[in-house]
Amino acid sequence: MIEEALLEIKRGTAEIIDNERIEKLLKAYFEDGKTYTVKAGFDPTAPDLHLGHTVLLQKLATFQKYGARIQFLIGSFTATIGDPTGKNATRKVLTQEDIVKNIESYTTQAFKILDKEKTDIVYNHEWLDALGSAGMLQLASNLTVARMLERDDFSKRYTSQTPIAVSEFMYPLLQGYDSVHLKSDIEIGGTDQKFNLLMGRQLQKSYEVKKQQAVLMMPILEGLDGIQKMSKSLGNYIGVSDEPNDMFGKVLSISDALMWRYFELLSTKSLDEISDIKNGVQNGSLHPKKVKEELALEITARFHSLEEAQNAKAEFDKVHAKSQIPTDIEEFSCDGEIWIAKALVDCNIEPSTSQARRDIKQGGVKINQEKVSDEKLELTTGEYLLQVGKRKFAKLKVN
């Protein structure tokens, strides 16, 4: 059982520091029923999670399966600073109102994956507020400026003379102190968090916690383009709160090569099951599209329901396989002539007029099922069926 647990825990990981400690924790669980703690921090900087965030949640769920209690840490204090990892500018400071709103959204979405009974939601303002000025100074004394500037993102900003707030230097220390207070056995995070994750080990030693947490790092999930990391700002994401039809369609849009990455990091199927599926595709007994449909069904059902996932598949087949128009299309109206690019934005099927113009140039926009080539087109009085790509539709009435 320990070997099986280790295989599932190591599945898809980028790096593990102190693998021996993880093995000891698992041994104590299987032999004596002793639980252990796994910490993961989430700064509620936005109200919605995407599938990239759920890579960590999936790993936490695996640990729960093998005896862990999860310390689901909400960065209610650190979110007011903003994690500088990978940023080329100081992050905008969130208001308490934003943080409270985002926390509620995060936890609702997280418990679609995690077992609530084996999860402790903790808020780091509860102990970081209490540190006080003396405690903060003591904490800051554990790290030199030279060591901090070893971080790639800080080094680049310093070299380019881009401002770095002193508060940003505190972020890794505060994240590390969370592990001191919680006495975490393991902490998990993305590969971009390595500096911060190791800080927890260092501070547990400095504060004589009598343990040093193991660190498990997960890779950053690629977005729909298969190249850049999944990100809302890049528009290549699948949101946890996406509608079933959108979620199903987006998963089906990924490449066959990327599909296996998603299986490894997002599916609950065992490694043996995935291996059998992969062999089936390679020997021709399984079609890649059918396999991808199963993945899309699994992911959509996880965040909605099996019935909604099956309905999404039926709708996708109707629209795409049979080239029919969806049955449920949102309707909009406007007064007076409207520029086609603005109409697409106002109908919520394009994020910006510049993107709309690009899609028109590339032949990705249709009106009444006919391609549009004129990016300056003005829509006059009448009713129009607007379409972007294969999945986005809207009805517009121009009065």
C-alpha cells in the first residue's frame, strides 16, 4: 500500500524535497493510523479558480486519500501584499472587501475536489496580525537582501531598475512563517514557488519547530494553446466556474499531445488506467477523440454534474458534429447602427474590439452563418446571429 500511495503522490510532480520524510509519514499512517498535515496556500487575489489551480487541489485530494489532513491556507494577510513570484511589477493591493468575497468563492470551488471533513481552512491574518512590529523584525532578520535578490524575478526587476516594494521582500518570510505556526509536515506548491516553499523549511529550523516540512512541487499546467501556462490574462484557461457547455468544449479543443498532460495532472483515473488508454490509442483500438471526450466528461462532471456533462456533450455533438445552431443562445439588443467589433464585445463573445478585428481578419467571425471579412462593417436595423469560432453564439437585434 505504501508503494501504491507513493506512486500516486509522486504522479506528475516536478520535484520533491525530502522524499524520505514523506515515506515516514505514510508508514506511520498505514502502520499506526497516525495522520499528518499537508499545507497549501491560496491568496484570494481573484474570485475564480481555473484548472491550473486545481492541479494542486487534485494532489491535496490524493494526500487525503492516504491519511493527510489538509491545511487549506487562505492568505488573508499576505493577499494584502500580493505574491511577487513571477511578477515584473508590484501587485495591486486588495481591499478587505475583495478578499472576503474571493475567499468565499475559492472555498466553494475547492470543495468540489477536496473532502471537507479532512480539510482545515485556516487564515494567516490570525497569527500574522499578532506578530507585531517586534515579531516582524525578528522574522526579517532570517533573510539577507543578497539572498532575496537571488530570486530570478527580483533580480530582473532590480537590474532593470523596476521598483520593488520592501513589503514584497516580506512575502516569502510570511509564507514560511505560516509553516512555523501550523507546524506543517508537507507543503505543496507550483515550481515557481520553490523559493517560498523552502523558506518554510528554513524558518521551521530557525524557530526550533523540531521538524522540517517536506516540499512537493507541481508543474505549471499549460493552457489551451499547449505552450504558455494557463492564465486568465492570456485567455487560454478553463475556469472552474465555466458553464458546462464551455468547459466541455474547451477540453475537447486541446491537442492530442496535451491531452495526456491533462490526464496525468487532472484526471482521477489511476496510472494503470491511463496507461491502458494510452496503449489503446497507440494500437488503434481507441480513437483519440473518444478518449478526449471521456476526459471532457470527467472534468465537466466534477465541477457540475454527470447529467450536465452529458447534456454538454450532446449539445457539442449537435452544434459541431452536425453543424447545427445551439438551442440556447443569449439575446441582446441595441438602438441604432453598431460597429461589428463593438457588437461582438457587447454580446460577450469577444473580450475586446481589437481581438474581434483580429478574428474577423482570420475568418473566425460569422453573421447568419456567413463569414465576415469587413472589420469596419456597421450593422443596421435587423436581427443577426453572431458567431465567433465554433462555440460562441449570440443573437443581436438592432432597433
